[in-house]
Amino acid sequence: MLRLSIIVPLLGEPSQLDDTLVSVLENRPANCEVLVVHRGRYDDPYGLAGEVRFIEADSGATLAECLNLGLRASRAPVVHVLRCGVEVTPGWAEAAVGHFRDAEVAGVAAVVVSTQEPRQIVSAGVGYRAEGVAWPLDEGAAPDRLEECQNNLCGPDILAGFYCRSTIESLGGFSSHAADMLIGIDAALAIRQAGFRCVVEPNCVAHAGNAIAPARPGFRHGHDAERLFWRWASAHGWCRSLAGHAALVAGECAIGLGRPLLFLQLLGRLLGVIRAASARRNSKPREFASTENPAVIPIAEFDAARPSCQRSSNAA
């Protein structure tokens, strides 16, 4: 029976997929499936249809929409999101999947290091503060500092993260109101609110090349970060969140005139506030319908030796 579904979203050129997919197929664990969600047509030049399930998304689909499409098609209780440009190592998945035997764990962060500098961490999960600041944990640090980052962990980085499928489905899937790293932040905060937790697994190691660009200030980042802040500000307490956020925005205003990207970020924040206010007035619970597929294995059929991820979003 399947234990793990590996979802690789392809949003750019097909060549971006090659190294990632080769590393997955060479190192994949037993009882797993590999799903590539691609925008528009993909010709499968290497004839991998027998080993990989290729799923076509709309040409304009966002990253979150591609992930949700893969999530609906997945058949295992644990899903692994892996971005193009990230290469996995032998045994990377086993230790991470084992954490899901703990009923309180719904997310596991991989340790992503630089391909060029293996002693330099790119991300060991993501952190998030009440004022709305998000960052890759331990970026630029050495792997031996991992224990220090656990206390700051919010959840897995979307570069390489493991999730309990049933939990993410119960939360409505990945939010389309965020992009890149902020998708992982939103999912992690939803997991925490539902009563579960996330962990870092030091033995789950992947490599990221120069093609993986860090989030930069700009209009889209400001827009998504602002919407994310207003979505979760109450979880940290309104007084604390608003005071910190006001100081953050004031600081950006102070230096924004001299930095065009920060000025664009401020404009993005303004639109984000407007859209967040509109969304609160018209808010409805997010719904997530799994694909009606007879090949999907019911969670109850997994034995106790395998991670079942059988849990409720109301669990404490």
C-alpha cells in the first residue's frame, strides 16, 4: 500500500524539472507515488509515464492551485511537496514519514542546503512573527545549528515539506491567497490553529541550486504578506500583532523612498489591506473536495505499522 505521495509542481520551463525528478526516481522509498503537476502540455520526453503520474493544470494555474490538484489526486496518507530545482538525497523521506506516527504531528520540514555550499542551509522550515515577518529558518547557517531553530519553527518550507494529507484536506487545501514561502506559512498556521504541530527532521536533507531564488521585496510579496497578516493576526493577539505590524510598516515607509522594490511592496500592502477587508466581509469556510477516485486507499486500511494520519481538525 502507498505510504507517500510526492508532488512536484512544474510552473516554468520543463527543463527545470529534470534534475529534481531524476533525484526523486533514484532515491524514492518503497510504497510511494510521484506526481508532477504541470501547467499546460508536457510531452514527457523521457517516457516516464509508467513511473510518474503527470497531471495537467490550467496554463494560468498558481502554485497553490497546482499543489491542490496534486493533493486531490494523491493516494497516500502523507504528501511531500517538492519544488523544481530541489534535489533529494538517499533516505531523505524515511525519517520524515516516521514522524507522522505521532498523532500530534501534521507537518515535517526538510533541511534544504545549498548545492554549491553543502554546509550552508537554505531553509530548515519557515518562521513567522506576530507582526507579519516571515523568513526561512537558519538561512545561511551551518547544519549543526538545527536544534536552535526548532523553537522558531512555524512549519515546513514549501520548497520541501511533508504534510498529513487528511489534515490539509480538512483545512481546505493550500491557500491561493499566498505565493511561494507564504503558502507554507499559511498552511503551518492553519495546522497550529487546528491543534497539531510541525517538526524539523535533521536527517531529511535536500539540495537547492542557484535556480531557487529567495523571496524579494516587491508588489506581489507585499500584497500576499499583508493578506496573510490580517488572516492570522488574531491568533497572536490583536494588540501585539497590530503594534508590531505598525512598526514594521513604518520602518518600510522610512526607507521605501530610497528603495523602489520596498515602495512597490508598500503599494502591494495597501491593496492587500483592501482585499483582506473585503474578504472578511464576505468570508466563507474554504472547501476542499478530494477527487472521487476508486484507487484512493481509505485511511482506515493502513495498518498500525504505517503512518495513518487519521485525525480530526478539532483534535487538541
